[in-house]
Amino acid sequence: MRNPQLEYQRQSVMNASPVKLIIKLYDLAIQASYSENEKKLRDILSTLINGLNFDHEPAAQLFNLYRYCQELAREERYEEIREILEPLRDAWEESASQVPMQNGTLS
């Protein structure tokens, strides 16, 4: 029998828009910083880096911020990581709320 909570989480990810997935990654990274889980945090930051599209202007700046956060994680400077990631996460959330939705997906 499948775990209902895991199934719910899986469906939540499968049905999420790309912006919502980015927000989820930020949430996971912030949680990892609170639990001081360096490996998980660096893995999530690597996922964010790998998802960057350098055809768009902010990608280079985000790349530099994510790499800097990876370095901070190596140095166990988790509060500084949160000071960087939390405002970015909020900006993505605000952006997601302003994007018109059509049939539950981004248009």
C-alpha cells in the first residue's frame, strides 16, 4: 500500500507549474539551512543552478548567488544563506501570484 502523504507530495510536484517548482526548491533549501544539512542544501542549489536558462538576463546573477550560497554552506554560514534565499523565494512567490492562470496552468 502506498503512503498517502508521499502520494500527495508526488502529485503536488507533478501538477505544479515551473514557477511553483522553483518556489518549492527554495522552500526545501531554506528548510535545509534551518536543519543545517549542508549536503541537502548544496544538492538543492545545484538543482537550481542546473535549471537556469542563460538566454535570460537574471540567470547569470542567480548563478553567482547560488554558487555563493554553496560556498556559505561549506562554511556552515546558514543564517547568511537564509538572508539571501528568503527574499528571492518571496520574489518568486509574488511573481507567481501576478502571472495569469489559465485552466490551472501558466499561460
